[in-house]
Amino acid sequence: MQSSISTVSPLRQRMVEDMRMRTLAPKTQAAYIRAVRKFAKFLGHSPDTATDEDLRRFQLDMVDKGTSPITLNATVVALNFLFTVTLGRPEAMAKMQSVRVPRKLPVVLSKEEVTRLLGCVSHIKHQTALSVAYGTGLRVSEVVGLKTSDIDSQRMTLRVQQGKGRKDRYAMLSPVLLERLRVWWRVARAQGKMLDGGWLFPGMDPLDALTTRQLNRAIHDAAIMADIDKRVSMHTLRHSFATHLLEQKVDIRVIQVLLGHERLDTTAQYVQVATADHHCRRPQTSGGRGRRDAGAAHMGLGAHAPPSCARHRPGRRTLVGWQALGVVQAWVLLISTGALTPVSAPLPGGARGSTSSGQVAVLR
């Protein structure tokens, strides 16, 4: 019986080592290898002897096949790494050019659509994860990467460790969202699915985190059930979070910090999709506090559909200043429990979560 042994070419091994030396992310390394493999298949031989004309023909072939601009640019970056770093031939890239990516406006859900969407998620774990994505504006990869120790109920923040760009930051945490997390924690602990200091959203095996694919599948199913005629993804919740804050007059630089954007230009795209909400008249108040409270953002995490006008909804809302990352001043939204009804989920069989000393205190 013969066993087939896959051999790695010296060129690929050298490129892998170069990427590892620069501590590129695993997904980035896989994308680079995939692009080089595609180029080698086009050539029919090893790319180490490719000329600048070969690279030019390869890009023309991708354009003729309808390759998206994002994929084109990612391929150019990968091949630039191969020829500039690994092969030491930067001149070979002279005829390859990055292309302009069309600027598309993000898909944004209304607050009523967000409420319907979350209400159509059947599994409490998925519903809580989607609520976190909308209530904090985290990326899907950051949601599945949360651990129970990342929740700070004293400062009402969520710690995002090594998010995009390998940067730590803090996200805002509302009382309603904290209560939802506590409900999910008690259910998961009663079912033995959440370990001490483990993943906030574990997978089938508690040692593994929930995957981004599972959350994307859950939100697609929920969008169909909610009869939302839009292209909805996990990133849509992030877009909606930023747009709803901007519509409630939250400073765009604050939103930039909450989203973890490095450039303000990236956050500024939401200005084009935000609505002014002119149909809501300012409530009759005698002081500045009422006007400030009326402008607070509604996060749409309640069990019932919100009224048509957020400013006429009962309950106290205040924007409280806090120090994001200890340097930049931002705002954290505190929603009173009277304004939005938290979702309560009964524990299976009337069981209660364990009260061992190893529990995370903020989720009790």
C-alpha cells in the first residue's frame, strides 16, 4: 500500500517562511498562497521564472473573466509580496496595476427591521450573538472571539481583543444587552455548554468558538423569516449600528472609535445613508437635559417593535461620557429598563445556572 506524500516546493516554503517572519495573519497567508497558486496554474509552470509580460497577461485574463476589483487588488498584493520579498524581483511587477474599487453604499436596516430580524432568530445563542453585533457594532469575527472575561459590567464595556488590524479596543454595552447576555449565560451554564473563562458563544464543542459561517447562516434564515427584502449579512448589523447612532446626532468621531476604524473617511460613508428624521418633532421640554436625552440612540434590542418615532418613546436615555481605550473620549449608550423590555428565556427544566466560585461575576 503506497501512501501519497504531498511535497512543498522550495519556492512555496520560502514564501511561507517570509510571511511567517512578518507575522502575517493565517488568513492573509492562505490568501497569498491561493493567489500564487492561481498564477502558477495560468502559467503552467513555476512562477519564479515569470516575466513582467506574463504578469500583465495574467491580469488581463482575470479582467476578461470578470474578476471583481477587490479580488484583482488582493491578487496584485499577493504577487507583489512574492516577487518583491521572496524572489527579490520588484521590477517584474512594473506592468501590474491595482484597480479602482467602486464605492457602494452599505445596506442599512431600519430600527423596526432590526427588531423583526432579531425576533425571528430561533436559537437563543444566535439571537444573543446577533444582538451583540447590532448593540455594539462589532465585526462578526470579533463577536465569535469574545470570552466571558471580556465583559465589564462596572464600566459597561466589552473588551475586543486583537480585532481587525490586531488592535484592542472597547465597545459600549447597554443594560438591556447586558441582561440578554446574562440570560444566555445562565442557559448555557445550565446546559453545560459554557466553560469558566471560556468562549461567550461556544460551538458544538465548548472548547471551540462559534464559527462566523454559523452566524451568517443564522442571520440569512432570520432575514427570510422576517420578510426583509434586503441583502442582509452580519456586517449589515454593524452598518445599521453606525447609521442609527449618526441619525441620533452622535459625533462621527465617536462612532469611528466605537467601530475601530483607523480612517475617518471609512466612517464618513454612513453620512450618505443616514436620514435626518425630520418627521419627529422635538419634545416640549424646559431644560437642556430633556433635549439631550431625546437625542439618544435607540438600539432596538427589545422584545416588542419600537414605535414609529424614537424620540416619543417613554423611558430615560442618557449619553454618558467615558474614556475609550483610555485616551479618546467617547459615549456609551445607557438604555433604561423601562424603555426597552429585555428578552427573558426560561431555563430548561426550571434549572438554574451553577454558582460555583469559578463563574464570571459580571454574568451572574
